[in-house]
Amino acid sequence: MSRIRHVRGSRLALAGAAVTGTTALLAAVLSPAAGAADRPARSGAIEDAEAVLADRAGALGLTSAQETEVRDVVVDEDGTRHVRYDRTYHRLPVLGGDFVLHLNPDGTYRGTSRATKSALSLASVTPKVTAPKAADLAANLLRSAHLGETLKKLTAKPRLVVDALHGAPKLAWQTDAVAHDELGNPVGRTVLTDATTGARIDAWDTLESASGDGKSLYGGTVPLETTASGSSYRLKDATRGGTYTGDAENKTDQCLLTVCLTRAPATVFTDADNHWGTGAAADRSTVAVDAQYGTDVTWDYYKKLHGRDGIAGDGKGSFNRVHYGKGYNNAFWDDNCFCMTYGDGDGKVMGPLVSLDVAGHEMSHGVTSKTAALTYSGESGGLNEATSDIFGTLVEFHAANAEDRGDWLIGEKVVRSGLGREALRFMDKPSEDGKSADCWSEGLADLDVHYSSGVGNHFAYLLAEGSGKKTLNGVGYDSPTCDGSTVTGIGRAKLGKIWYRALTVYMTSSTDYADARTATLSAAKDLYGADSTEQKAVGAAWKAVAVS
């Protein structure tokens, strides 16, 4: 089994096509942060990539109208390199323009993983549909999604892009329409509009969230690293990149699209004796303990199991905001503030959304955005959600908390009733929620991403635990297969390694379930060898959910 390490990308130039590289975009993956020991590997990877791109620009469809940006560089212990790029066309972002260049240890070309193979060539980059028209279309779509509600402070600002995700590349407006509902909580939709015809291409939720039913989670007495400040303590962890938790005071952000004019406060919690919370929701610091603990456990999982130093892999800590909004039944990760935000729930069907698996789920959206950047719609969106469910579950198991033992149920601790197998999602049998898919089928991409994720969740459970009846940590499971086969699991640790490798090395923004099968098979081969028990198990688990 090979060990993997990550190094940071740097600038490069390419003859024959205008190509520049940087770790910027929505996020840069990178784990751990590049130190002195990584610099030779980084330099060698970038230099070899530069030479290969110069030689293969035509084969890769790169022209002088395009530029590339390095999002991530992964160097295996045997010297194999994987350089991930994003592309622009006449300086316009290309949705689906990302690709991963794979190089052999000697720097020679090995292969490419591409989000799209379509040639990037447009007759014009001047839109026929105006920006105000695109904004109106997006705003109306957001209103239609919230019929019967009075939306406040609705704004919509388009940006021109090249869409290579939906068929032949075309000029498009990508518009983030955002508003606040009657309680002041944020709502939003991202709308992709054909800039030539005005036709809607796609639309998806702006906030990657895990809305659902639940009750507040308190994981008993948990260890916390804090910071002394005079005669008191701050809920800030210097051992994990300065991660901290603050009080949003039941306020919400005031944002103009992705630019927030003001943000809900995040005043760092303080305590006089370094003993935080009472275990009761009436004490505002109680859920702050849960949030900070969830961040700690998620950080530790990625660090210890995958060598990733924080969400961005650069050692930088994120922060948490708790008590966000009024009766807000949601939690979300936001790349713009590099933060996790938790609502208190409505007190009827949900309590505070600070459970371990929710924390792991939402923060893993940040990891995805900094690596494969899976588009949040269609099958790619389902895989985006499945990725967060998978890692959220593995974080919960990794915590080994006696008050919240690991299971394959998502959000079971935030469900108010707490009866039987109550949860937001069920990974062993996703259809148990009445909405999610157990098996792949035509039309899966039309489902909401939280339900099309069922196929990926089902695969992950089968790969780790196998099919049939079993009881784990007191929870009973009886996972079926779509073809009647029997699947033998290989364990949660190997599932995590394979999925992380596939996400960070092989998946791209347009990866669908068939592509995910290929990516995980490649990852299993890299980690355990061709025709290994693990690689065969990956194939069997995908076949069992009708992906082949």
C-alpha cells in the first residue's frame, strides 16, 4: 500500500498556450502545507507538468485563448504526480474545464482525468441576453421555489461563464439569487442561463446544507483545547489552526450575492473557569461546546487518517457560528467565510444541528470544494452530498464517543422523536426515508442531490460493512443489493482511504456515478494493487447498486 502526500501548487508558464498556475479559486486543496521537505517534490511536479502541457497542449484542447490555474498537486510516495487544473476561456471561468494531469515518477505523461473532453471554441463571448435579464430570470426562479413566502432583500447578480458541463460548451450567465425569508434566514439558488437564448440550463441550491429533522446532541463531557486570556478563557484552539466558536446572537448575514456587507456576529465564547456549558440548551455555551468538539474531531479525522492539515490542507483553522437565525432548521459550510454555521432548530422537529455527523458532513463540503469541486446538481451533486455523508459518518466512528457511538444513520441525534431508526438519511438502505435511491437508474440526476446521494451512500455502506443483516454499536442493519448479490465488506478505514484518494486525485467537477466507479477502482489499484481484494470489492459494491 502506497502512502500519499500533498504539496502546494505554484505558478507556471506554458509555451503554445497561455497557461498560468495558482492555488487560488474558490479554494485550494493542499494537505499538509508545503514545507521545506515538500519543495523539491512540488518544484519537480510543476516543472514536469509544464513540460508535458507544452508538449500535449493540442491533445488536451488547450489554445492561446485559454489559461489554466493549478488547484492542487498530489505526489505519491513512489514519485507519481497528479496536478489538478482549472481553466478560463478568454478570461471567463469554464464550468467543467477542470482536469487532472497524471505523471509517472520520471515526469513522463501517464494520463488525464477530464471533466469534459469537448473542444472550447465559441463564436463569440458577447452575450445576447443581458445581465439584467439573467438576473430577473434567476430572481423569479427563487420566488417560485418559495411560493407563499415573503422574501426580503432579494438580490441577483450574474457573472459570465463558459458552461462545458451541459453538452457542447456555450456562453452562459451564472447567477446567485439570494434573499431572506420571513424569519430573516437566508435562502438562495444558483441559476445557469444560456447567454444566447435565455433558456435555463440548470439550477441548484446556493448553500450546501443538511436540512432535516432532529434534536440537540450533547456528547457528554468532551475534551477541549482553549486559549487563556487574562483571567478567563476563549473557545479558540491554537493546536488546530486557531479554530474557534462564536455566538451569532440569532442574527443572520446581510449579503449581496456572495459578498456579505455584514455578517452575523461571531463573538468568541469566553468562560471563567475553563469548564464550558451545562449540557442544557438554556445555556448558550452548551451548543458551542458541541460545535467546537465537532470541528476538533473532523480536523483530527482528516489529519490522522489522510494527512490533511485542516479543511484547506494549509493548517488554517475554520470557525463556527452557533445560534444563527431564528428557528433555523439548518447548518451549512460557507467557503466565503471559511466557516461552519449552525441553527438552533425550530424546537419542534429539530434541535440545534450540532451533531458530530452533521459537523463532519458540512465541513467535508469544504474539502470537496477544494479538491474535486463536484458540481452541486445532477449526479455530481449527488456524489457531492454522498461524499459529505460518507466522511461525516467516518468522523462519527472515529470520534469513538460513548454518548454518540458511530452509526450509518445521518442526523439521528437531531431528530426530536428519537424513536427507533429515526434519521435524516439511512446509508445501509437509503430508500428507508421514502425519497432516496438505493440503486442507480435513468433519471437519477433529476432527483434532489440529497436523495440521488443514496446510491453513493449505499455503495459506501456495502463496501465497508457488506450486505445482509448485522448489528453495529447497538444499531441493526439489513442492507440489500440491487442485483441480489452478496457483498463482503473491507472495513471503514479502507473505504475512507479509497474515497479520499478518488476525490482528491481522480474526480472532477462533472464526475457522475459511472465516473466515480472508475475513480474508486483507480484509487483502490493505487492503494492496494491491481486485482487486489480491495479493488475487486469496489467493483462488487458498485455492481450491487447497479453502477457498472
